[in-house]
Amino acid sequence: MLSDILPTGFECGVLNGKVAPGSTVAIVGAGPIGLAALLTAQFYSPAQIIVVDLDENRLAVAKGFGATATVSAAGGKAAETVMKMTDGCGVDTAIEAVGVPASFITCEQIVAPGGVIANVGVHGVKVDLHLERLWSQNITITTRLVDTITTPMLLKTVAARKIDPAKLITHRFRLDQILDAYETFGHAASTRALKVIIEAGTAKPANVLTNPSR
């Protein structure tokens, strides 16, 4: 969790998104990265953290992780709902945590004038940038690859029990069950999987020398 998941959500989402005390944040995507952004955004005490996703189970998890509100992306009215929640102003920070055109466009629709769109998701196809609406809004769009510079700080935070990344783990498998693990993760909507952990065996290899004198 500290090598990728938490630093990615924190660095690419929260830090790039300039989350600040009293600000309004929307996280579009409640997968592990989006939830990591949710957990770490709370370091800065934003007034609202709205999480948007298609999966009702993940929205429920987000609520348990500290989201002040959740919005279903089903039906195509997520942006309209978020705008109503913010009295038509939009959000100061929109964190894109999926990597598909629809999620990025949702961020474009809900970011407030002067706000930030922090793209975290990995996009495999083109996304339309609607400058016909955004050109006068003074918004910032950020992208970033995680460099884990924040891992030492996050490690101290976890050690102090101020944040618990183990909440992201939903399933555990032995190494000889790895195909079952892939099947579980591949059908996350029905299995409710977030992070799947593979636990290697602890048996000592037969060729290990145990005599300390040798």
C-alpha cells in the first residue's frame, strides 16, 4: 500500500489537486486509488469530500472511509448532482481516479472557476478537452506519475495509526490460489474486491543452511 496505492492517491490526487482546509473536493472513482485519495485528503480538513462512482458497494465503502457525500454515476447525472450539492459553484478540486473519458469529462463539468482537475487515472484513449466552456474559468489541469517521495511521511502516519491502509484489503489468497485471486479481482463488481493480497508460504527451503557455524 505504501509503495504505490497511498502515494499515488496522495501525490497525484491530493497534492497536485491542492486540497486545502475548508475546500470542496470531488473524487471521481472509488477504486483503491480513489479511496487512497479520500483517506489522505482528510489530512487537510476539506469541508466536503464527494465521491462519485458507478458501484454502490464502493460508494458505501467511501462513506465509511470519510466521504461527506457520495454520488452514483449511473444514469449520467453525476455532474448535475454534484453541482446541486455545491450550490451551482462546482468543486475546488476534482480528482480523476479512473482513467476513462467519462470520468475526466465529469471532472471538467464540476470543477469550479479557479479550481484544479488532478488527473490520476491512466488513459488509454483520447479525451475531449472542452475549452469552449473552460477557457475563461482559470482552471488548472495536472498530471503526474507517482515518485513515492511522500512514502516516509505516510509510513510514519500509518505507524502512528492516523491512517489505516489495511482497510483497502478485502481478500487474501495463498500463492497456490493465485488464479482464484485474479478471478476475484477481475469480477470486482460482484465479489466486492478492492485490494487482493497474495500471501506466500513461510516454509523454509530445503537447501537453507541452519548451522550458524557454517
